[in-house]
Amino acid sequence: MARLGRAYPTPPRVATARFPSLVKYDTVGAGASFANATSASWTHTVGASANALIVSLSLAYFSYQSTPAISGNINGSTTLPLLGSVYWGPLNNWLPWLAVFGLISPPTGSVTINLSFASTGPNVSSYAQSVSYSNVASFGSLTTAANTSFANLHTMTSLIAPGNLAFNTFATNAGSVANITSYNQTTRQNIIFGYQNNSGLILGDAPGGNAPVNFSATTSNNSTAYGGAVLPIFHA
């Protein structure tokens, strides 16, 4: 259509852009694999400019079904708050949990992270890992997902504004080797652990944008349940 001999301009297309995050990745910890334990500890070198620490815990029991009592600290004195957890079982007679801890302004340098768990029932094939970030003001609300339909695709979606970062973690158990593959965002650590390497834990993140951020991964075994969590990290 024309008006006064001039065509109407074509409206600009709105792109679903991704923006660089103002939150910066720092380091990952040494991590800890454990079983039949009531506590776990590992070291993490937190950079001098880092001001946020996040811990992902994959914890499984044989006989404990209610929410386990989980607590954490750094260097034995600084409380590490539990931000949330999700139960994603039962699975092969296991009762698995995924829990996320987070702390703003943690101690820096070489620190020791300590977790303790309820002693009711033996835990099996469990793993914990930490990651630190800089230029962080606060955390948003943790969202969780659980899928026991034994599909090999793990997926979660988060809407987070440009400049911020979304932290993601998935925990799996396959009954056999649980390789987590085809992760579509930045991997900070991908761990295979447990009896016959039948459990997996991945930690990753992605920058926000003007469209929802999708996290997805697959496993090498098609009969895999999983638990997942996403934590918004807001920049300073």
C-alpha cells in the first residue's frame, strides 16, 4: 500500500537476542563423592573478586522418603543456606534428591565446604559440587523439576532479564552408565559417579535475554529419570 506516492516502511523484526552476562564465572570446587555417610567436605578456591557461591547436591537413600535434614557451612562457621530441594524418585529402589545451596559474599581464598545429612537410612551414589561467581547482587527464587517418566531428554526453561545469569543443575540415575550429553548451555562441570557410574550431575549456566532461556541435556540411557533446578543470579 502506498500513500502520497511513498510505501509504508516494513516494521522492524524483533530478534530473540541473547546478551552478555554481567555476572562472571569464577571457579568450581574439588567436589565430593560419597556413600554411607552423614557428611561430606571438599575444598574450593574462591577468587578474591567472587561474591557468590552455589552448591549442587545429588543425594540418594535406600529407605528415607521424607525431606532429609540437610545443612551446610563454609570453614565450619559460615552458614551455607539451603535454597531448595526436589525429590525425583522412587527409582530402582532408590530415593533420590537434588538440593541447591547458595551464599552471597562467601569467604574467599581456599575454603572448605561442609555438608551434613540425616542419618536415617544409608545414602548411596551421592555427589556434591560448588561453583562461584563475581559481580552478584542477589539470587532469585529457585525453581525445580522432576521427571520420573524415564525419558532421556532433560529440560527446564527460565525467564531471566538481560545482564543476569541463570544457574542450572540436573541429576540423573540410569541404572547403568549415566553419561549426560548434548547440554545446550555452558557446562561448568559434568560428573559421572556411583556404582558402575550409574549416576550423573551437571552444573551449568546461561545468560539472560529477551526470550526464555532453555536448558536441555540427554543421557546415554533411555530409561533415565532426573531432577533439575534453575537459580536466577542477579548482577550487581
